Amino acid sequence: MKLVYFAWVRERVGRAEEHVEPPAGIGTVAELVAWLKSRGEGYAHAFENERVIRAAIDHVHARPDASLQGAREVAFFPPMTGG
């Protein structure tokens, strides 16, 4: 699965994207975030306030309880303001 990070999420994680194989049992966006937080200080810092992080599965906005089944790409980004 490809993970893509944008804005300050990318800065805190220290990379723009990566390919990962989450462990068995990781089935939702929220579970993926919890697993990522355990991968190191940068991830823990990026996802410290999970409620503000937005996600998209294969370019479609997704809620924390969204299933990852069949997902090829998950993107994480901070809330955006328009203008």
C-alpha cells in the first residue's frame, strides 16, 4: 500500500510517500494511524492529534472508520481552508 503525506504531516514524518505492508488486523484508517504512530517519533508527532488529520483512500476522502480493503493508496493531510 502506498502512503502519501502532505504539508506538515509530510514534514513531521520526514518523507512525502512510502510503500508499506501493515500487519494483519489493520483494517481501517484509524487502525492504520495507530500503527503508524508506533513506528517512531516523527510519526507519533505527525499523528499526535488524530482528529485533525484528514485521509483519502484512492483519492476519495475517507473517515477514520473507513475500510482499507482493496486500497492502493492512502493520503494523509491537515485540514485545509479555502480561498
